[in-house]
Amino acid sequence: MEYQLDTREYRCPLPLLMTKNAVNTLAPNDVLTVWLAAESDIEDFRLFCEEQHFSFVVSEHPQRNIKITK
């Protein structure tokens, strides 16, 4: 399944915390698209995904988002 999480109205560290909570509810191979504000630090998300062995893709078009696959 594919899910979306809009964190554009929040500032760090809330987007990362919200993402961590959302990922905990995913089944294997589920995809979570997280919409980010321009100020969000993508490196924090990348490190989190690496630690958890999740797939991680960044997109800037049409709006800034990341896709995490569990």
C-alpha cells in the first residue's frame, strides 16, 4: 500500500518524529511519501532510513518529498 504524510506545516524535529511513528505502522513493502517543508533537513531522514534499512528516495518536483519503503 502507499501512504502519505504531510509535514509541511511543521518544523524539525516534529516531521522526523511524525515519520518515525508513521513508519512503525507500515507493513513490509509499504511506501510512505512524506511531504516536507523547505527547511526540513533531509539528511536526518536519510540517516533514519539507513539505520532502519529502509529504501529512501528524494524528489523535489513538483514539491519536496521523500519516499520511504519499508
